[in-house]
Amino acid sequence: MSAQSPNTQSVKIVTADPSAIGLFGLAIVTLVASSQKLEITTGLSYCIPWAIFLGAFAQLFASIQDAKHNNTFGMTAFGAYAFFWFGMAASWLIKLGVFGTVLAEGVDPKQLGFVFLGYLVFTLFMTLGAVEANRVLLVIFVLIDFLFLGLTMDSFGVAAEFFHKLAACSELAIGIVSLYGCGASVLNAHFGRQFLPVGAPLGVFKK
């Protein structure tokens, strides 16, 4: 009696592109944070929940979903910035004295400066990757470069007023462009065509 191979069946699991929710989270948190930097609003109390739930959790969700797509770039970008906003929210809570006066009195802005410097380096090489993504994403990463440059210099006290303004304006622009990117991601997928243009990759590193 000859052995027979069992029947095999391939199953394709399709998951939605998480870029839209990740960009939406980035947009909301940068809009509210920039409003505080630009002194349109005051205080950090209402920045904190949006940093946690939109800046952090929304981007973390997008990161996890991008991992399922085997998208190393998207997974790393959304994940790194998600944890940035977790860290910023906790830092603001310390600054406001939520965890006690001892921690609040021990705040040294230069420690955040080293965090911002690390994120600046990270964003610079991620910007190279964005060159081969789309032009909306590239613009967002270039603006994030300017944001972290401004935050780094401001934290170290180098031309603080100028770089604080640079960070604030860059952050506001990130929010606006990210909202557009979110809309393009949703509507292009929903209509099955390029409803809102995002621009082709530049083709510098990939032909």
C-alpha cells in the first residue's frame, strides 16, 4: 500500500495597514504639545493623557501591527516614538510633583537633553529610510529631525530661545503633515486608489 501525501492548504492572513492610526496618534500629541510650547495653551496637565494614549499607545499598537507585516522600518519607528511619549509623560509627571517633591526637586533638564540627542541620531538614520518610503513620510521625518535638534539644544541651554521656537514650530508642522498622512493612508486604502497623493520614493538608495 503506497503512502499518500496529506492534502495541504495555504492560508493567507490579511491585516490592515496600521500607518493611519500611528500617524493619527503622532498628529494629536504633537499638536497639543506644540500648543504648549508656542504658549497658545498653558500647563502640561492635559498634554499628559494625550501623550500616553495617542502618542504612546496608538503608535505602540501600530508598531505591533507593523511587526506582523514584517515591516522592520515601521515597527521600529512607531515603537521608538511610542516609548518616547511614555517617557515624556512620566517626565512631566515627575516635573509636576506627582511622584513627590524629592523627584521634582532633582530634575536636571540636561538628562533629557541626552535623550533628545539619542533620538536625534535615531531619527537621522530613520530619515534615510524614509527617503525610500514616500514623500509625506520623508517630510515628517525631516521635521522630527528639527524637533529633536531644537529640543536637544534647548535642554543644554544653547541659544535656548531660538531652539525652543524651532522645536515648537517643527512640532506643530509634524502634527499638520501627520494628519494629512493619516487621511491619505485611510482614504487611499478605502477607495483603492490614490485619492490623496503621498509622493513616490526618491529612488536614491533603491532603484
